[in-house]
Amino acid sequence: MTVAELKDLLRDQGLPLSGKKADLVSRLNDAGAAKQEVQEDAEAAPEEIKEDEELQEKTTQEDEDTEGDYQDEGEFFGGEGDFEEWDDFHTARQKPVLDDSMEAALSMRAEQKKKQPKFRRQEWFRYRRLSKTGYRKPKGKDSKMRKNLKYRSPMARVGYGKVSTARGLHPSGFEEVMVHKADQLDGLDPEKQAVRIGSSVGNRKRSRIHERADELGLRVLNRRQIERKGGI
């Protein structure tokens, strides 16, 4: 076949027409092999579906046979006390009550954050200790970063600010409240505010804050498991 005839076949199948004659021939051969595989898969599909249905029926029959062995759930799990333990173990996280405008603002802030560059300290690539620290505004007289020259790390500017209505809120939508004592939880709104325990709070006070927050229905953002030492 001529190149023109090969291109006509490729055009009918919606394939690219570029390349030499050998490329056109190989492209047609690959397309024919792919079409043959699709036909074989279509022919084998009903058999696989039939096997899956048989396996599903067999599994369902086995489940029905074993269902009578565990009629009493209390006996299977060791009594009613285990269900109470499980309820105490799992506590659902409280969700904030947000209106449509606030949800739109939070989603817009998330999209803005994806486009924001990562602000680095000046010469963070040169010194390891600078790469571990946060952003600092460059103040050197001859600083290339302060002069905003090309190929330098971007500086934090006003233009990178997010939507103002969602500013300062937790990603979940809660307003964070720093707490150091259990008494500070009184008067907080569980529908809009969430608790963050200070890092200097000990385990004893932390456990009291957890208990008080559960009583008031408040969410603790940095809740963690407290391990008692010395058997106390």
C-alpha cells in the first residue's frame, strides 16, 4: 500500500498521520492488535461475570450458615459490658455549625492556599539551620531577596492574604481557644469554638480538661492519649 492509502486508513480510525511509512504501518498494526484484545475481553466477560455471581452466592450461603452460631451478640462479645466499653472508647468529633457563606469562604481559602508559594528564609539552601527555621523578612542592605531580584525566594506580601471572613479559623471551621485550666472551658460555644490545650499543661490538668470538654460537648483539637506513670 502507498503512503496515501495508509494515511486514509489512519484517518478513518482517528490516529495521527505523522511519521515515515514504517511508522504508519506499525501504528496500524498496534491499533489492530488493541482492537482484537478488546474483542477477546468482551467475549470472556460473560464467563467472568458468571463466575463472580457463583462465588457471591456461595459466600452468601456461608454467611447464612454461620449466622445462627452467633444469635446472642452479648455472648459473642463477652456480655453487655463490652458494648459499654466500646462506646466509651470511640467518641465522635464535634463538627462546627457553619452557614453557606462561611463554608464558601473556607473552601475559597483552601484553594488560595494551594496557589501560595512556600516562604523560605533568606539563604535557606546554604545553611541547614536556616532551612529548619521559619520565614524572616530580609533586612540586609545588599540582600538580593529584599531587592526582589529574579530567581530569589518570594517574600510574604499583602497580596498573599486570604479571604478575610475565614481568617484565623481552624481548617474545620472552628475558632481556636487556647486553654490551660479546666475552668477556662466554661462559657465556650461548642458549635463555633474548639479547645487547644497549651503545650506546658501537665497530664493531670490535661485529663481534667478532657473530661470537662466531654461534659460540655467541646472538641479538643490536640487531644492525645495520657499514659499514667507509677500506677497512679
